[in-house]
Amino acid sequence: MARHDASTAWCLCQQNGCSMSAAIARPDVASLIWGDDPRGALAWGPGKATAVPVEGGYSVTCDLSFCSGMHNSTWLGAHCVVLEDGEPQKDANGKIKLRTMLIPKSEIEINYIWDVIGLRATGSDGYTLKDHFVPAENSVLRDRDEELTYRTPLYLFRQTNLYACGFSGVAMGVARSMLEAFKKLSVDKRPRLAKTVLKENTVVQHEVALAEAKLNAARRFLITELEDIWATVLETETLTVDQRMRIRLATTHGIHEAKEVADLVYDAAGASAVFHSSPFERRYRDIRTVTQQMQGRRAHYHTVGNYLLGGEPDLSSV
């Protein structure tokens, strides 16, 4: 999908992750959002959000952004810190619990804030609420096995695992489309003052071969890791910390190898890459925006490296 349009692929991935909530919501709520409405879709994004318990539910106050796909969604989510007597609720391990509120989009007004260089068509705008009532049944605790109302191997994975895999695929799809477009360009383009067309330039030949190796290796690394992890989870019905770290490493690597290929192609295309009508300009802005998002942080390498060297695992992003 990303080879054709990165924003469409991004929103598709976002919906895949958000829809994991169907397996932890009450069955009647899941049916209301997804089952009864063929256009049903849920979107959410980060920001400040709190919920205060009241009779029958919660009073929610939030200021959220980066809600990719919200314009075509029917429900929106808010990841809230639940406050009791002004203090955050915590789990048995002393960590603050985030309860996700599920809110009909008809109850909110969109804040149009998505004025960006790439992934523009995701419409990742935001919304604010002040003391907005949400029924208790329209809330979930994400990524907790004990909360599952529908249990199959897929829903043992964390939502961030799906986001990581999908957004890595977005980056690699964009890079692939740029590389294929460059191959076509190289047949006829002869740069100013050059004696040969691009495809006959030995430096370009070297760079294209290197780009193919990087992109294919990163893609196969991700796919083989996922195939192996999926097969094991089917057998054990458990997703381990080690497997979550492997997903994080392969997906982060895929994003950054794709970015390197995009950089290489953009440079090699020369002035042809800067025109809005070219197959490079928008895709280059898109992939640069992918790497600026949470899933593209280079800090993930440190998270995995620390774990591989025996450090205490940081599970906040895996």
C-alpha cells in the first residue's frame, strides 16, 4: 500500500492497531463500534488526558493530537490517567495505569493542527474535551492479557507491536517506490555536463546495488522474525519479552534502512527530485516524517542493546 501512497498505508496501520481494542472491550461495545457498522473505525493519538471517576463512568479532560485517520473514523480514543482524590491510579507494580476512553466522534470537535511537510493526507489532527462524560463500559485497559474478552494468539501481541511492524512496512514501501522510480529515471537522464546517462555511471550502479541489498535485507529480517515469533506464539500462547525486543529491533532497523535508501535515491536523482510532479519529492517528505514519529526513534536501538547486554528491560516502547 505504501508503494502507492504512504498516508493511506499509515492510516491503515493505525486502524489495525486501534482495532485490537475490540478484543478487550465488552462484546456489546465492540459490536457497537465495529460489528454493527461496516464503516466503523477507531482513531487516537497522544497528549494530556485525565479521567475522574463519577457515577456510571468517567469525567474526561484531554488535549490530544496526531490522531491519524480521525476524519474517516467513527470513534476516537483518549488514553487517560485515572485520578482518585487527585492522585493517579497505579497497578500492582506501582506504575500509573492508563485507561483508554472510547468516544463517538459525533461528540467532539476536531482541532485542525496537521500542517506538516509529510504524511499530509493522514489528517492527523486533534481534539480537546473538558469534563466530558464517558460511560464506564466505553473504556478499556490496553495490552493486559487478563483484560481480554476475546482471546486468540493475535491479541497476545501488544498494540505497539502492530504499529511498529506496520510503520516499518510504510517506510520500506516508500523507499521501494523511490528506488523503482529512480531505475526508470536512470535510463534516459543524462545530468548536465555528464557524458553518460545515469544507468551507465559506475557510482550510480554501485549505489543502486547497495540500496537493493539494504532494502531487501531489512525486509527479509523483519518478515523472518515475525514468521518465527508468530509460529512460536501459536504453539506456546505466550508472547515473551525477548520476542517483543526482537520485533522492536527488526522494525526500527527496517525504518532506518529504508530512510538511507530514500536518501541515496533522492541524492542520485539530482534536480529531478525537487519538482512536485516528480515521483520523489512527496515520498521523500513522507519517509522523513515517518522517522520523526515514535516508532522511528533511533533510541529504540539503545533499548534493545541494553536488553541484549543484560540490562533491565524497558518495556515502555516494546
